[in-house]
Amino acid sequence: MTEDKTDGQNRFLTVFFSRRMMVAMVMGFSCGLPLLLTLSILQAWMKEAGVDLTVIGLMGLSRIPYSTKFLWSPFLDRYTPPFLGRRRGWLLVMQVCLALAIAGLGFTEPRQNLYWVALAALMVNFFSASQDIVVDAYRREDLADEELGLGSSLYVYGYRVGMLLASGGGLILADLMSFQGVYLFMAACMLVGIVTTLWTAEPPVGEGQPKTLREAVIDPFVEYFRRPGALWVLAFIVAYKVGDQMAAAMTTPFYLDIGFTKTEIGSVVKIFGFWATIAGAGIGGAIMLRLGINRSLLMFGLLQALSTAGFALLSLIGPSVVALAGVIAFENLSAGMGTAAYMGFMASLTDKRFTATQYALLTSFMGFSRDVITAPTGFMAKSFGWFWFFVLCTLLAAPALAMLLKISSWLGEPAKNRR
């Protein structure tokens, strides 16, 4: 029994410190870094420049590439650049273009020409979404099925670090230098991903790679929808985190409404919560390596639901910093676990012949639950009150967990019908 336990620990450490896992984490950093450069940092710059709030809000339309990336993902499956291979070649192209676009955004001037600002932001988001497509495909092809959970956890870890550097770090830097300097610094940070792309290995090319554009565009969807329960799986992807995301969409107004100060929200929710999410992703990865993705999804889904119920409890307790810290620790820990399993699950569903296209399709459905279904949460919270709103969000976990029990019998653990 002791030998088995020691062998399991040695195996975990060997996998954890492998090249594959380190690349997953660094690529997560490269994908998380650009995300907020067209949100919080750009909003702060435009606000400081005296741009109207309505225009600042409309700048969010520049993020459309994130929800439409499945439209051009087949081209990245079909065509291979003449250097570095299909995945690393496209990664290098997108990362270099992204670094140039970030620098270019820094040379715009919100006070004088908003059209150039909007165009530069659109380019940043386009190349960032394209990088996401290739990184997701690379991670799926580079990792073995049983490593997808841990690899996704480390990707989430790197992603969160990149977001923290761009948001918190960017705003701090903006007090010390010009916004142009901030964007040039962030563009330079993309060198971490570029060097990693040049250093790492190209994943093996799977049999049946698309040879025509028709095969790249049509075959991924035909292959997916021929599977047993394909629609149920898409429904599960939409539903798995919907309660958690609906609650998250209203947490800041909730904290302010029940009496927390902005300082308490910033220090406890943002900074303390960040580290709880990181811990959750790491713990989730270790658990998935032992239990597998499907069983982990069930366990983490239950924890997510319980953590959402914590907000209902907080609405009764009131503005207690200790209670807030406890709720945030539990919620972010379980959210980190759930996100890692969620991403590993979607990766396991892809056929390696069409990884980029199918993963982009699945993440678009994930975005639907985040961006569309959460839209009426303000009306719901106003109508039901905070306590019953969070109770409803908790109960919304039940349909997804029931669907998971149904689709698991088709998928196996992990999905074994992928090439």
C-alpha cells in the first residue's frame, strides 16, 4: 500500500514538472495577458482622457472575435505555415502579431482619434482570440488524455497570473508612467510566450488531418454531431457553470448593496480571491489526475453549488469581513477546480484531426452561458431579492449535474473515441 502511494506521488511529480505542463502554464499566461488590455486598462485610459462613458461601453464590441473565433478556426486546422509546424507556426505568427497590436494600441490617442483606438483594440482581440484557438489545440494534442485535467489547471494558473499582471499591474504602472509605456511593457511581456513557442516541441500530427478547406470546415461538425448524445453534451457545456456565472455577474453590486466598502471588496474579493482561485486550480488538477475528468466534474459541480449558496448566507449575515473572506475562499477555490475540470472536459471531447475547430466551437457555447444567459441577472436580483436570487443560482447547478450522469455513460472516462 505504501509502495503504491509512493509510486503515485512520484508519477504526479514527474508529470507536474514535465515540459508539457510547463508549456501549458506559460501559454496560459500568454493568453490571459491580453484579455484585460482592451477592458480595464483601456477603460481607465479613456476615462482619464475624458471620453464619454457611452463610448467607453461601446468599446466592448471590439471583443467580438472571442465569441466568433470558430468562424476562422478551420483555416488554422487546414493550413500549415512553412516553418515550425502547424501549431507552433501559427502560434508564432499570432503571438508576434499580437505583440505588435498591443504596442500599436499604445501609440493611439483616445482624446484625438477614437476610430484608431477601436481598430487597434479590435486587432488585439482578433490576434488574442486566434492565439487562444491554437493554444487550446496545442494543449489537447501535446497532453495525454489522463493529463488533460492537470494541464488545464496549470493553464488556468498561468491565465490568472497574466490577467493579474495586465489588470492590477497595468493600473499600478499607469500611475508611474504613461499609458503608452504600459502597453509597450505588456507587448514586451509577450516575449515569454514567443520564446516558449520557439523552444517547445511540435505535437505529433494525427492521422486524417484535413487536406482540403471543405474537410476543415465541414468534417469537424459532421464528426461531432454524429456522436451519441452530441446535443446533450453541448447542453451540459452551456449549463455546467451557468449558476456560478449568474451569481458572479451580480457580486459587486451585491457587496456594495449590503454595506461593504470598495477597499474591502478590492482587498478581500480581488486579491485574496485570486490566490484562492489559483489554489483551486492546482488542487483540482491533482484530484483529476487521480479520479479522472468526469467524476471530478461531478464533485466540483457540487462544490460550486454549495459555494454559491454561501452568498445567500452572506446576505443574511451582512457586511462581515470575516464572513466575506470565508465565502470568497470557498467560492474561488471551487470555481478554480470547476474551471480546470471544465476545460479539461472540453479538450477531451475534441477529435485530434480537428482540434482547433471543435475546441473553438465548444468554447463558443461556454461563452454563450457567460455572456447571454447572465444578461437578465440584474432584473432577477431586483425582483427576487439577494437571498432568493442566490438560492436560485444554487439550484441551477442541478440540471447540469443530472446531464453529466447521463452523458458520462456515452463518453467513458476519459473520452476514448477520440483519435
